[in-house]
Amino acid sequence: MSKAKKRVAVIILNWNGFKDTCKCVASVLKNDYKDFKIIVVDNGSKNDDSAKLKKKFGSRILILKSKKNLGYSGGNNLGANYCKKMKFDYFMILNNDTVVSPKLISTLVAAIEKDDKIAAINPVVFQYFKENIIENTGLRYNLWHGEITPNNIGKKEPSDLRKPDILCGTCFMFRTIILDDIKYLFDEDFYCYYEDPDLSIRLKNKGYKIEVCYDTFIHHKGSVSSNKIGGLAEFQAIRNRFLMEYKHATAIQKVVFLLIMLFFYFPFRITRIVVFKKKRNLPYFLKGFKAGLKILFGEAIEKYK
């Protein structure tokens, strides 16, 4: 008797991104894997995106609609919780500003099934506008200074095949069963940015493995949704570095991190904002830095407004 196909859900988060989402959905529909369902989470869009998507794709997609923008973390949690309820074997988080290989799903399923301890797996991520240039093959993270470093960035072929410290949230496939072992998929305090390293660390602390599959790929534009809100990326990127340290760093790592932030990163970032004439970002950076300091010292988590 042949082994039953695993049921897979592909979660695509949409926020006022109808055109990008259409391209993403169309590329996923070309996949050669048979038993998958596309779930579009419409994250508080104001342009009637859900109705337009339903009209274009009909029963080929399922739409979950949120009345407000829950951020990357909350929107994808909505989709993940639905997948758990519907008992999908695997689910994939996929940014809407991507197009994917026609063998993406089947290749990732085959790779993740090789080892029951693999909780999540990334494909190779190429740039969208420079299709032969790698954006990352997973990421590395340093709790001493909070930097995220993409593996193999800028290369045409991956030469560094080390396992990643953390996975990239642009596209990853999960075993649905992991939701029984962790409190939540993404910590919604992050809203957007740094939720993927936080998740990766929590999964590894539970004894799971995270992997990169070098046999399949996607192409990614990058920061399309966050750039629609002035200052969001600037605020979240710095605030959430502090939040990561608060959650995962040792006491000595926090001290070193704080010194680096105060005496190196802060003046470096201010100078960069001025030199590259992005002064409109300055108040968001300062607000995010202040919010981050409060988090590191155990005060309330201030949200972007």
C-alpha cells in the first residue's frame, strides 16, 4: 500500500498587497504537489482585497479575514491556528512578495520527512530583481550584539553549507504538530521583525532541528508591506533587537549588548540616517531605541503607533 500524501497548507499574509499576492498565489498554484491548500490571511486590508482575491481565484484559495492589521506575527498565527484546527500535516509561511519554484512544496515535504526532529525548513531565497543572486540560505544570529547575518548573501551558488542559527521568515515549512509543544508560533509582542529568530531559538530549546533545503528556491522582493507605513521598519528593527536580548540573552550578554548599542550602534545609525538623507526616519529610530531600553530594563513593551 502506498504511503498517504501529507496534507499541506500554504499561508500567505496579505495587507493591501493585491498585485503581489496574485503573483505569489499564481506561482504556488503551479506546484506539482497535489494535496495542498492556499490560505490567504487578509490582514485588515482597506482596498477590498479579500473580495478581489476570491473573485480571481475562487475555490482554489481559502481566505481568512482579520478586521485589523495584526502584524506579521499575529496574522500568521491566525493562519497557523487554523491549520492546527483543520489537522494539516504541514503548513508553510510564505511572504506575499515572493514567487516560488514549481517543486517547492514537494521538495520541502521530502526534506522535512527525512528526520522527525526537523521542526521547520527554509528553501534557498534568491533576490527578486536579481534572480541569480542569493538573498539568504538561512540566517546567523549573535546575542552579543543583536546582529542578523544572512548566509551566502550576494552569491550565485551557496558555498557555506553550515546549518543556520535561525531561519528566515520569508518562507518556511513547519510540522503542524510543533504547535502542541510551543505556546504560540510567533510572539505577537514582536509584531514584525525578529519574530523568526525568536521562534528558531524557542524551537531549538525544545530539542527540535531547523534546516535549509538547498534543492529548491523562491524569489523575494523584500520589505514591501513594512515600507507602506512610514517609520514602521525603523521603529521595529531597533526595538525588537532589545526585545530579543530581553528574552534570550544572558546577563553578561545584555551588558555587552547595551554598551555596543549606546556607544557604537546609536551614533553609527544616527550618522547613517543623516548622511543618506533619511531624516524622516530619525524620530522613529529614537522612539524605537527608547522603547527598546525600557524593554531591556523590564518595563512595558511599547507598540508602534
